Amino acid sequence: MNNSLFAASAADLTIERIRALASRPDQVESLTLEYKREYSRGVVKSIAAMANTYGGMILVGINDKVEPGVDRVVGVDAQEEIDKIASGCREKLDPPWEPTFIPVPFNDGTGRSVVVIRVDANVAPRPLLIDLQAPIRLSGQNSIADRDRLLKLAREEPSAGVLPMGQNVMSPNLERDSEGNYTADFILRTGFNLPMGEAGAWRPLSEKTVTALAQALNNSAFPDALYTLGHGSFSSFMGFRQHGYNRSRTARLVYQGLSSSPVPHPVEAVVTVALPEVYGSSTAAPATVTIDVISRVRRYADTLDKVGVPGEEYRYPVPRLLDLLEGILKTTVDPKVVEEIARITDIDPALVAQPRELHLVADRQVKELLSSSGLEEIPEAGASAGGVFRANPALDLRDIADRQEQVDDWLRQLGLDAGLTGMESLVERSRATAPTPV
């Protein structure tokens, strides 16, 4: 879910975070989010609809409409509301089933709370019926599944509808030349999975939407981060455009730094959007967005040494990797990028997941790849040539502080897995001297 409260632990669900969510003009009711003033029959119907679609979250104690001068977060008596909703689920749902209820108190002496209802489609029995009908979610509203949709829900194997949004990014491989030698210093990969809307599941990619996504990427924080990573290895570049394997259901957008050296592309980035094939696939199959960064800056520096330019062996400064990771994450939550990805897959932008995994594969030990400034080797600590870095699901990457926290955590893991100390202090110094992010 794009809303981090869906995955946050109960301890991280605070009334302050809920008020911040409710106050955001862009966070309207959607496929996965609904506000309710108090219990009504509609709450149970929404629970069934979310369970039969992609899951979601219902916040009880919040007005669904914003009125000037009126506090949207009004609260309820948590236990009374939970009892009513649970009773409604037992009486109205077929088979009887209850979602997760989490009361979030105001802590102001009023005794009022917001009740967070989490509907996990991965564990709900599907289809969930009300009056012999199966509600489903469509763009912030409840509808009724037609015969075909109902049959698909009924034929699902257990967990067949599980859509691991934001998870399970396939590990990348470094390319090798004809002699078996690596052709890059490292490849970094992240990405996420997405549900498919009804139209997106059948239509081919639109040239206009793919072009719009390329433009959104070129206007994002990504190109600046790639240029910074390049460290002067290129002065011109080709922005994101279709290049290489592109088909009716696959868009491959490539950014390339340009150099006149024997290393023509010191830095490359590839964003691939792949829709599930129409024939022979389940409509539950997800679309995938994969983001790769391939760096050859060290190889570029080696070519300068060979043609007579003196210099020490190049190693990547940690602050440049910090900028790269921040640029990537900021791009994945950029509203325009999210909008264009949602348009391609025909889904609500709220369903465009945030990355929850990062892969790094290097051509050598990480401790030999990083600049040693501020870092020290731990004796006999072993070595690492990359790794898999998990994201904290409680962090909302649209928030600057949360995004920085995630990047800092990944860099700390990178240093420790490589058998290095000092990464934490180095990151703190970089933060202290960096311009205030926007």
C-alpha cells in the first residue's frame, strides 16, 4: 500500500500520524482507503469489498468530507465501535470473518479514538459475500462483482490472490564480456509489483503514456542523482527514452551518460515496466516496475590512467551513493511518476507501491569499491560483494525524514556487511553538511 499506516506496527499508529493523513488534500478515499464517521452497514460492505479486491484500510472516527473550520478527525468510543463492526461481520459476511481492529486513542482525556480497520486480502476467505453478492472496490467506491469476477474469486486457490506489492524484486546479474569479465563496477536494483486494472490487463501499452512516463522520469530527481554519481565522468547524456527490448506489454526506458573514452556509458539507468501477458496468465498476475542503475565510473577512471593521466585508483565516495539512493527513492514517490505508472496499469495512484527491497551486486568486495575516507576495516570480519537490503514498511518514503532514515539504514547495513566501521558517523556528517532537502 502506498499508505505506510497499513504496514505500520500498532505502536507506530499514533493519532498524530492519522491526523496528518486525514489533513492531506491528496489522500482521498481510494481503492484501498476509506473514512467513516461511525459504524454503519456500509463499513461491513467496505470490509468485504476490500477483501475481495486488494485489501485496504478503513478509518472509523473521521468525516469522509472536509468542511472548512471543522475538525475532520472526530473520534469514536473504540470498544463500542469495534463490538458493532465485529458483530456486523459475523452476522452479515458469508463466511463470517473479521479484519484486524486497532484503536488509536486521542490521549487527551476525552476517551475518544480512531479505529483503524486493516483488511488483508492475503488472509481473507474469498469471495466474501453479503446477501449472496460479492462486493468489490472500484476507485474509492463499492460495487458488485459480475458473474465472471465472482467465478474467478470462487476458483482461487488459497492465497492465489496474494499480490506482494513492493516485494520480491528479482536479484540482478552483472553482465560479462565474451572473455567472462564483468563489464560494470556494480548494478543496483529496486522496484515493486502492482495490481492490474481491468483495462490495463488487456490493452497494449500506449505510446503516449510511455512517453509521458519518460518525461516524468527526466523531470524527477533521478537524472541529477545519476549525474552526481558520475563524478565528472560524462558531460552530456541521453535522457530516459525507449531503448532496447520494448514490446506491446513491456516498456524499457534508458538513461545514458555519454563519454568519448573507451567506456562510452559510465553511468546508465534502466526503468522497465512489464505488464503480465494477456494469454495464458491469471488476471491476478502483477505488473512489475524495475529500476536498475549500472555504474562504470571506476572503469572510466582506469582508462584515464592508461592514457597517461595520473591519479589514484577511484573509489566511490559514500555521499555520492547517499545522493543516488535518495534520488531513486524520491523518484519512486514523485507524484507525476506515480501518476503515469498508475495510468499505464489502469489503477488508482494509491495502489502504486513503494520500494521495499534493494539489491546491490558488485564486481569486487564492497570494501574495495567504497572510498576509505572515514571507514575502517574490522579485522577478520569477512567480505561482501553486495547484498539484499529490506525496507522498513512503517516508513512513508514520501516523507523527507522517513526517506532519509531508510537511506541511512541501508548505508549502515552496507558498511557493516562489508566489514567496515565508521559508516554511521560518515552518514551523519554528510547529513550535517548537505543542503536542506526539498
